[in-house]
Amino acid sequence: MPVRRGDKWEGRLKIAGKVVRTRRFTTKRGAAEWERRQRSTFDEHGYDPSAGKVSVESLLPVWLEQREGRVSETTLDTDRYLLPTEGQLSGRSSREPVLPLWFRKLHVVKVNGTAVAKWQDDLGKRDLAPTTVSRYRNSLSSFFSWCVSEGYLAHNPVASTKPPKDRRAREDMRPLPAPEFDQVVSDITELSPVYGDLVLVLGRTGLRWGEARATQVRDFAEVPMPMLHVIRNQPEGSAEKAPKSGKGRNVPVPDYLVPVIRRFAAGKASTDLLFTSPRGAQLHRTSFVRATNWEASGRGRTRHDLRHTAACEWLIQGVPLTTVQHWLGHGSIAITARYLHHLGDYADRAALDVLNRAANKASAERKKKLPDIGSFGAEPRRSRDNGRGLGLGL
């Protein structure tokens, strides 16, 4: 039964006559409901809240050790960020730890949805991208799921909070208009013909950088129609894996790109990398940026904006949204539909041209219907009322 503690009511969970967990509420009813839920959890799962009186930072190393060999190195690297580095602990690093000290010192049993939400909000205030926060959130959720399986917790507290929303996509997406894209290709070709061809391919096929790095010669087919089979992805610093969506896709290649891709494939075996540097090595960001002077020649765009450029060009040329979705490998049509919000500069101009042509045509037709005053001879005689009359004697 709840016990009065000052102006609060204290709910208590007893196991074998020993109070193992307490929580205070403003009402007796709230405390009683909490006791009932805790007792029900214990009866159903045999969960002992006293087992959760271990700090988060004490259990994280144990969890990370068990993760090795079970998840990819990329995932494991993200998981490791939950613990501070030696530089962060010693103060040599100015970067704040992903999990602040107050969170790491909490007993896992004390971590609730409110604490998780506060942690997420604090990460957002550091100007971290919502996608980055989501990756850290997934790692933390995996940790607490492990705590549940090990008997430290009854429920995963991350599951009760909403993930952060990515509201930056519409602001950060900066596709290149066709004339500007052509100029970018031309400028880079003067610096490096190979990288000029690469930019043209990326900006007209929508390949991700990691997908281009992993594409092999045999992934380009010309029969029954020219297309690229996108079945591999290799971001820099990672092992080769499936594309981001987890599924392969086919991207048709327009005729003017076929000779460009043939130049990349010339003299290579079928299992060799298709898109390579001028020296024939695998593509690397630093070499590409340095050789192309990308910061200036790219007009302030990112390499990923070349993918956005391809998508917008397809939509402008009338390719159906569902087809663009397939070519890009998006799992949801809603993701592809974001590009429609970035076509105003081009689509609105095209629509305005249509309206202007229609207005000009209508204006020309009205002029044809108006009588030509000069064809009626001399100007009608005016009356003597100071020139205000119409010469009709009124």
C-alpha cells in the first residue's frame, strides 16, 4: 500500500518482504497504480528491480564486448560513441560525449522515457543532424534491449520515446539546374576529363558515391537496353555491402551516357571496378575534391547533390514519380516526393511560360478584331464644346 511522505504518496514494490523499488506521486491513486504495474511485471517476468541498480556506464563495456562479431564494424563504431573517448575524459578533446555524465551515472532501472527525450533534445541543440541523433538512439535502444534480455530491466525506455524528425531535407537539398550542371561538367572536364565524365554519370544516373565506388564492369549492360545494375555499396571506410535500401535496382542509361561509361570500362576485366580515378584506383573523396577543386567548381554543392540533380532532371522531363522512386532505390514514395518541393524554380518557370504564351496569343487575337482607325479616313470633326464632345452634336 502507498505510504504518505510529506505532500507526496510513495509507491513501494516489495519482494520477499523487502522494498526493492519506490517512486513518489502527487496522488495516492497514482502510487497505487504504479505498485500494481510493478507487481504485475514481476509476477509475469520474474523481474527483480534490484538487479537494475547498476550504472549505465558500468554495463556499456560489457554490452559492447558482446556486440563484437555480431554486428558490422560500422554499427559497432557508432555503438562505441556511447562511451566517452580518452580525449573526452582527459579534456584534450573539445567534442562533447554522446552520452553526458549525468546519463551515464544513472542506474539503468532509473532511465525512463523522460531521460531519453531530454538526451535527444540536448543532442539536437548541438546542431547534430537528426539522422545522426537517430543512429545514436538506435545504439542506445539496442543497449537497453540487451539490458532487458539480461534481466536488468523489464522494458526498454527508448521504445517509449519518439525519434527525432528530420526537417532539414527540404532546406539542404540543392540540385543543379540543367544549364548550371552542364557548366559544372565543363569546368571539371578542363581539370580532369575522367572526373568530368564521373560527375556527368553521377548527375544523370543518381548513383550514390558509395554505389559508384563499388560498381563493377559487369554491372553495366547494353542488352536489351543500356542500364546499370546497382547491387553493391561501399562507403569509404566500410566493407562492401548491399545498397542502402537492402535491395538491388536497375538504372537505365540514356544514349549520350553510353560512350562515357564505355570509356570507364575500356581495358578492364568484368570484375574490375567500373568507375575509377584517373590512375585507375578506387574512388576516394579527398582525391576527387582536390583534383576537381570541387568547392569552387561544384558551385557550393555536395557530391550527394548530384543524386538530387538527377532526380529533379528526371521529374522535369516527365518521368513518373514511381519510376523515379525505383531508379533511386527509395523504399517509400514519400521520400521521392520531396523532390517535387524543389522544382519550383524550373516547373513554375515552365508553367509561367505556358501562361505567357497563352496571354500573348489572346492579346494578338484581340488586336486583330479591333478596327484600324486610320482606315476610316480623316478624324471625325469635333464639336465646339472645348473639344470634349464626340462630334455628334450632343
